[in-house]
Amino acid sequence: MKYLVLLAVLVVAYAWWRGQRRATMSRTEAPRQPPAPQDMVACAHCGVHLPRADALTSGPRSYCCAEHQRQDAR
């Protein structure tokens, strides 16, 4: 019987500790904003889509890597 009481006390103490920890974390943590969507372009050589910021451009055409840009220039 004493082990059952001890177990009940430990469960209640753990639940109280978790509740206090969550309350503290929710007050200090700022809500995260998802990253803004990026414009996507297709590689003129292979057609893979990638963010415009990562693409290599040659005039109006975009490429995923320097090798595709070089191969398409031939």
C-alpha cells in the first residue's frame, strides 16, 4: 500500500513539474513565423525547379548548375 501512495505522489509531482515547465516555456518563447515563400524557376536544361535566389541566370534563362549553363550555351 505504501508503494502505491508513493507512486501516486510521484505522478502528481511529475505532472505539476511538467505544467510549470510548459507555462514558463510558453511565456518566454516567441511564436515562430514560417519563412516567406520564394519565387521558383525551372532549369532551362533539365527542367528541375529551384528558388530564383539559387539559380544561375543567363539572360532570360535560368539554370540549376554551371554545368547545365555551359552545356546549354553550346
